[in-house]
Amino acid sequence: MSIRARFTADETRERILVVAEEHFRRVGYGKTAIADIANELGMSSANVYRFFPSKSAICEEIARRLLEHCHDALSHIAAEHAVPAEERLARMAMAIHRFNKSQFMDEKRLYDMVEAAMTENWHVVQAHLEALVALFAAVIRDGMTAGTFVVRDPVEAALSFKQCHASVFHPTLIAHCALNNDLDQQTSRLTQFAIRALKA
């Protein structure tokens, strides 16, 4: 007689996320149904819905966790106050570009999940963009204090810095340029252009 393992609510929620992410990576977001996740876990679809109201809610949590890794890396760079602000901005821009490229291009099955996030305007996407602007603004303030950057509003400058890099930050645009092997150099060129503007 087999005894089914008992899991806490937190453990069950985590198991759902792990199995869902594995399915998204293996067969894609669009081809994965809640029933597929439930079957893998040996539970009913209704039980999965007890923890997540929809498939998009599962995806949003997976995306939030992925983006946290990016935020952690950027926060570490931004906090290196001994490094000049312009160098920190350059390193942050390249880190974002390479993160998006590696996560969403090397993991091609996750790409349709990213497209869904952009289309459905998940809260996690907006929160991610706001986090980027806040981190850029903090470094720009440091540059203003040091006399390197000459801008009136660091938040406005940070928004412009982010927007300047849209073609190398946005996963969909990166995907369209996937055959271009010069994306790292393009990122560097855009960054240097933006930094010159901050100094003007």
C-alpha cells in the first residue's frame, strides 16, 4: 500500500511553479495547459486553480522570479560607489541586454511566454520597467553629485536612458535581430551615445 506524500500549501505552490516552468521550457507556454501541469503533479486541475487563478498567473510568478535575478545583478553594480557612474551605467545596460538575450533567446520555448507578458501587460512587466528606471536614476544621481552628469531630473534622464536602449533591451526586438551578431556592440554604442547626452 503506497502512502501519498503530504505537502504544505507553500510546497505545493512551489511544485506547481517548478513543473510549469519545465513545461514552458520544453513545449512552450502556448502549448502548455493547466491540465498538463496537473497531470504531471498527479493532481486535478481544480487543485492547481486553488493556488493560481489562471495559467497567466503562474507565468507572471515565473517571470517575476526570473527578473529578480536581473534586479539583483543590477543592484550590485549600482551599489559599487567607488566605480564612476558612467561605467556603472554601461555595465548595467550590457547586463540587461545579455540577461534578456540569454533568458529569452537561448531559452526559445520561453519566448512565447514573454510575448504573452508584453501583450497582456502583466503587472510584473511594469514593475520590472519601474525597477530599471529607479536603478538607473540612482546611478545618475551619483553622477550628478560627482559633476559628471548635467541633467535637471535624474528620473526623467533614467527614463530616456532606458528608452534609448529599447532595441537591445526589449525581448521581442532582440528576437527580431537574433541574426545580428553585433548586438553587444550595438548596446555599447547606444550606451555611449546616452552617456554623452547625460554629460552635455
